[in-house]
Amino acid sequence: MIFTAMEEAKKSKLFIASAIELRDDLEEKMEKGYEFVTKVMGSSSEREAHDSLNAVVCKGMKEHEDITLGLLYSILTSPTTAPKTYRDLALISRDGLSVAWTKLNQIVVDKYTKLQDGVRTQLVWVTKEMVKNSVTGVVNVCSSLIKQIAGGDIHPKNVWLAEAMLDLFTENKAWLDKYPVLMAMVLYTYLRVIEDHSSQMLASLRQREVDFCIGLLRSKFMECCRIGRDLLRLLQNVARIPEFEKLWKDMIHRPQSLNPQFTGVAQLMSQRTSPKYLACRLTPEMEKKIIFLTSKVRFGQQKRYQDWFQKQFLSTPESQSLRCDLIRYICCTVHPSNEVLCSEIIQRWAVIGWLLTTCSSNAAASCAKLALFYDWLLFNPTRGNIMDIEPAILVMHHSMRSHPAITATLLDFLCRIIPNLHPPLEQQIKQGVMSALRFLLEKRVLPSLAQLFDNPKLDRELRAMTRDMFAEFCTTTPTTPTAPATPMLALPPEDGKTEPESANNDHGPIQRLPSEDATFSDEEEEDRSLRQRNQDSAVFRPIKQEEEVDLDMYLDQLDGEIKEMCSILQSQRDSDIETQCETMENLCSVILEMDDFDSDIAGPLATFLCSLYKRDITGETLPDEITDETMEDSLGKPICVIFRNLSADAEQDSCPLQLLTLVCMMYEKQIQIGYNLLYFLHASSSKQGERRLHMYEEVCRNTGIGDLTSCLVRDFKACAEEDVRLMCYLVSPVYTMFCDATTESTDLLHTIVSCVDSAQLQDLICDVMQGNLMMFKKENIAKVLEATLEWETFEQYCVWQILLAHDLDVDQFVAVIPKLTYKEHPEAMASLLLMLKLERISLDLLKPLMLRPCKDGDRFVSSILSYWAVQDEQHLADFIKTLLVRATTSAKRLRQRQTSKPSNIPSPDQILGHLEALRQTSAIRQSMFFSQEAVLLGLQTIQSACTDAQKMKFSDLFGLIEDLDDMTSRTTRSRVTRRSPGSSSPKNRKAPQNDVESSSESDQDDDISSSKPKPAKKRKKSNALGGSDSD
């Protein structure tokens, strides 16, 4: 019984959890807060309880948070006392319920699927109460809740959430009208789920959703139009419902009856949908899985992830409609970086192909294809994004070889959608599609479209249709127009049905295609595809899109003087810079006078300022010509006024806490703030620049990142994308000020060398040689070099050039030599080879060289040894002998101990292998290196420690010793025979020139033969016989 009671006590009241799962950290924190609240309130009266709670929350932020979490826990778990608890929460809150809605939002985003049913009900209830009280920030909770309404899901829990949120928005229509972005998101959500709620059981809910959406569209049409072209796509799916059919007629025939500014369907079709609306139709879990699939999973390994995703989200008949949401999200929101595009990560077109091949409904397949091509219609190259239209062309291209039916059905759909989507706009749609194709060729997504549109694998009728529709692209020579056509937008004069033809009948519907892995090609084709991607990867950098930002929404979250100043700044946006700077100075003064300026005020203010001055923050900042005047002008922006006030007391190592909070918030919300701050701190005063730079470290320490090195890497990457010249300008002061953090960061080094050109590299080298810059330390040079081995060729070239500019000994590089491979690391090996060529031979250099494995085709060691042999063969021979003797001793010890413990001494196999490779070089054949006494002594010594297999393997090397023994013995006998009895007399010491030469050769032979160890007596006799030749 005690055990059962303990289990019940530990059972979660918030989440559905199994017995083996650990308790959730947030729930434990909320439970402790609830126990704290219970302890503080005790059994006192309501008034006394309020006084006690107020006394506690006034002590500090921690107590305030604990009480807030405790009361929130009570609201979520105790429905009967929730109204009273919410009143208590509202009364004791010191931050406008900021902690409360922040934690609620965290629960909705991260843990909603694990919540118990009763807790979900209470969560929606407390959200509704906050909406009624107009709590600042509850709009974020509402956005997260409607994101949890899954498309293609009619399970009771999902339907309940859709109905509960519909009640909330219907009852608080006036509040919703204040937030245009949320209103558009809500409309997008309910237009989408109306399609799912088509069963008779959900007829009542569906009618309420229709009435709600029609009411928004009729009363706030232009606010709804901010969604963009996907509003039309969703309206097309519900066009047969009478209310929407009437709306369609008004949009086509009487557009200005909806709003005087609305000119017709073409106006909406030409407006790109913001990614935030497309993302709201994927639950956080779906979104996380799709991002993981497109950024982490390699080609060939995707099947098990796709199977899991399909089982989890795409297994029911109703879920077929979810494919459109996924395809639109992947096309318009998932824009991989160049690094991902050049890697082996599964590409977007493969994921989309998998979604198409697993579609089992003709209607859903038609909608999925429309979602894929939707950005092609009325495409405008001046405003369009290449990443939106790229997946469709790549799905068709990569499917042509092994799955031509996929390409055929997509081409057929594209040809038929042009005249059938909306006949009055046929010419504009065709121009848009043609502009999209020209733009794809211009950006080198594909070198030519002839193989796609006029391929023998397509049937005759489809080829004729594509040749007729796309004759311009059916030639073998790729077409790259200089001026892409811009589609004309005109008011449609008449009605037209929006239901397009579905698929090519000759190839059958999509559901008959085999459901295989989304690889679409064999390994050979994938390799070719990846190679092509590597060649053309530079063109896939997404075009930056400026999102519409509702500044009024952030202004509404401010009050008092700050709101007034921000309104003035907004109205002065197009005024002269001096006026804006004066107003910004006044705003800073107001902030500095506030004692209660905290993150709740700084958050919306930071977002407002970053949005208002985005043009000043992004783009090129560094002047083309650097003079005092131009630098002063570049620092005269309104945003620099905040930086100037922040660093005003930099010499006293202090800064205003209020402005620090604001700048930290801006840093987290706008990625370009970091490098702009660095630039200001360095450039604002050439004498005090380094002194001021420590303010940047203070900002980094107080942000969510917290780590200086991580912040520098983040900011340098952002700077490289906007202004490479500015990044190079910042390298020297940043490396000088933050020496420890920068010299140890390979990520920062990689960021720099990945974007500099040859002229900028030259400037960095000059800075190093003039003593203004130090990018490497001898303590970590080997670690840095190891990290660079996988970088691009030019990046490694830059690293080695900068290394050569530093005053570093080559001994500090040799530790990395054994880890290099000849074929995989040519850049590092070539650079090391040239550095070693400038060095004198030494044992410390020779040992790591000999530790390298001796492989066929690896000419690194033999090349440097042959060079040293020509330059200084005597010293090389002595060091080789030393290594051979040590290797012999080490081999014998290892054999006696019968152990394979690794040694830092090269093995006999390694040394002999490198000597054999050296023996075969052309340079060594012209020298006397292998006739050196030291080399032969070493070979003779190590021969005694070699196995029979080794003696056989290196028989040519050991043959040098045997040939030498024969030659030595013959020379000695010949000399003894020729010598006369009086040869030692002074008279006969003179000899003809040829005798002298012969004698010198004999002396050399004697020296060589003396290297062999002999018995003492024989050595003495030999010396006596040769005594007359000692001179």
C-alpha cells in the first residue's frame, strides 16, 4: 500500500508518461512552485493570502517566477479553483503575466502532444482568459495553438482543438482584428481544415468555420490578402461551397466590391506567400522531422525515416491532403545552405518525389502537383526566389532515367495547367512559366532543358505537346536570355473554372506508380548528380526576401514615452539622418532614466528597431574608400546612437544596464547586429578601438549564446554573407583583442578563408608580417591543421599561406605528418613538402617522416629524402643509420616481450620501405648515398633483426651489402698481389697519376670494407697490410 501511494504521488498530473520515463523538468519546477504557494498561503484568509503572495514576489525575480509557476500549475490541474487562481495570478504579477504566457507557449510548442486531456482544456481556458484581458504576448500562445491543429487529421482531439480555438477567435473578434498577422494565420488555418471536415458528422463545425472565414474575408479582405498567392490555392479547394463560390464570382467580376485597392486575381497570384503562413500548417513535430530529413539524413539512408513519417502522419485516407502542405513548406521554407546542397544530404526534390509516389488519391495527387508548380505561375524573376521553383524541375530531371512516368505526369500537368487554371490569365501564366524556366537556366540549375522536354522516353503525344508549349527550350543548345520576360498582370474580364486536368492518361494516375525509396536513380546517377551539384553549387544561394513586418503590432506592446519616441522614429524613417539620430538620442535618454526597463519592454522595442532600420543594418557597411570622412559617415546611422551610448563609459569598464539589455535583445533578434557592433566599437575611435571592443564581449556574455567564440563565429558568418570587405577589416582587431578565443577556433578560421579572395588574402598576410595580426599559436597549430584537412582546396591554400607568414618553426607542424594521406590531403602535403625543402635535415624532422606508412604511389617521403640526399648526403646517411640502429633495438625488445605495443620509433618495415622507394628515384641514382659507410652499417645492423619475409621483401637493399663484400675482398687481394717488397720505402712513394687514382679507389674500398665487424686479429693484420696506403 505504501508503494502504491508513492507511485500515485509521483504520477504526472500534466503529461501522459510511462512508468519508465523520467519526470519532466518543467513539471517538477512547477510542482515545487505550487508547494511553495501552498506553504505561503497556508490556511489564511483570501486577503491575507494575497498580502503574503505579494510580499514574496517583491523579494526578487526568482520568487516571482516560482509563485507564477505554482499558480499556473494549479490552474492547469485544478479546473474548479482555476478562476480564483487566475485572479490571484493577475493580482500578484509584476511583469504583465510575461512569465506565465512564456511558459504556456513553451508547453504548447514542446509538450502539447504529451498533455493530458484535462490539462489541454485548462490550457485553452487560461489562454482565453488572457485574451479577454488583452495580455501582451498571448498572441504568441494563440499562434502556437493553431499550429497544433494538424491538417489531414479528424481524430476527436484534433477536432476539439480546432473547435475550441474557433470559439476563442469568434468570441474575441475585436481583439483578433488588432493583430493582422495572427488574423491571416487563423484564416489560412481554417480555410485549410474546412477541406478535412467534409464528413456529415462534422457538418456543424464546418459551417461555423465557413461563416468565420467568409466574415474575415468580407470585412478585412486586404488584411487577408497579405497571405499571398496561397490564399487563392486554398480558396480553390473550397470553391464548391456556396459561400465561397459567391466570393469567387466577386473576386473575378467585381474585385473592387471587396476592397477598392483590390484589382483582381492576378494581383494575388503575383504575391509570394510568406513562409510563416506555410509553416503554420505543420505541427512543430512535423516541422522538426522534415527539417531533420532535409538537413541531416544522407542519400540511401532515408527509407526508415520516411517509413516512420508516413506511419505517423500519412497513414489515414484523410491525411492525403497533408501532402500539399508538406510540398509547399519544402519548396518555400526549407532553403538549404550551399554546404548542404554540396553534401550527400538527401535533396528536397527527392523528398518531394517520395511524397508524390506515395500519394493514393487522384484528387490529392492533382493538388500536390499544383502545390509543386504554384510558384511557377505568374513568376517574376525580379521578385521571385530560385529556391521556390528549383525542386519541381529537379524532380522531373532526376526521375527521367529510372522513373520516366513521374516526369511524364508532371510535364503533362504543367502543359495542361497553363490554359486550364484560369483561361483569362492563360497568356500571363504561360509567360510566368517561361520566365521561371529561363531563370532556372540563367542560374545554371540545369545546363539545358532539351533532354527534359524532348526526351525519347516520353510518348509521342506528350512530346508534341511539350514541343508546342516550350519550343524555345527543345533545342540542344542551352538558352540563356539576357532579359527574362516579366509577366504582365491584367484584370480578368470573365469567369473561368479553376479545376485543372489531373494527369497524363497514357501513363496512368500517380497512385499506380511503384512505391519505392525516394532515390529515383541508381548509385551511378546519384554520384553524377552530386558531382554536377558540386560544380554548380555557387548559384544556389537563396535570394534574400524582405518580409513584411507589422511595426504597429510591436508599437502596441509599448507604452509611455518609449511608444511616443518610436512613433516619431517611424514617421521620420524617410527624413534626414540627423533628425533621426536626435530622436534616437532622446529615446536613449528616456531608456536610461527608467528604473524598470527589463526584457519585457526591451523585447518588442528591439524587434521594432531592428525592423525599422533593417536597411541600415544589412548590406554593405564599410565605405569603398576608407577616409576619416567616409568612416564618420558610416557611423552616423541612428542605430549607432545606441552603440555610442552603450560604450560611452567603456574606459571605466562599465555600461548602462538598460542599453545592454536592449542591445542583447537586438543581437538575438537580428543576426547582423553583432558585426555592426564590432565595426562601430573598432571604427569609432582608432586610439580607443581595442579598449571599446570589450563591450562586445559583455554583450555576448549576456545573450542566450553566452560564449564569446560562438558569437564571433556567428557574426563573422553573417558578415561574410553581407559584406566580405567588412569581415576582413574586422579580422585584425578581433584577433588582437580576443586572442585566446580566436586562435583556438577552427570554425572562425574556416569562415574567414572560405570567403576571401586573393587580394584580401594578401592583405591578411601583410597584416601578419607587419605584426598587426596573429592568427595561430604554436601550442595548437597541429590541432588547427588537422581540422583544415577536409576543407576546400583554396581554403587550405589560404591557411598555409597565412601560416608561412607567421614566424613558426616547421618542427611544430611535423606532428600532423603521419596522419596525412597522399591522395586525400594533397594540399597539406604539397605545402609541407615545400616547407621541408627549406629546412636542414635533422633527426626530429626525419623521425615523423619515417613513421608514415609506406604505400604505393605515395611519393612524399621519397621526394624530400631524395632532395636532402643531393644537398647533404653525409648528414642524411648518419641520421638514417641512427634510426636503423634504434629500429633494430626496438624490434628485438618487442619480439622478446611478445607485445605489439605501438612505439614512436619507426619500424624496420617503415624505414626499409622508404629507403627502397628512395633507391628507385632518379635523383638518388646520380649520387653516392647508398655507398655511404653509415647507410651500409645501418642496413647491416637491421638485417640481423629482420624476419625471413622482410629479408626477401627488401632483398635488393640487402644485396647492396653482399655486392660490397665481394667487391671489397677482390680489391684487397689484388692490392696485396701487386704490391712490391720495397713499396714502403720513401723512394717508391711517388707513383704515376694513374697509380694514385687506383690507390685512392682502393683506399675507399678499404674504408667500406672496414665497416663490417671482424675478429680483432684479422683487423690488425689488415691494418698492417694496408699501412703503406694510409696516406
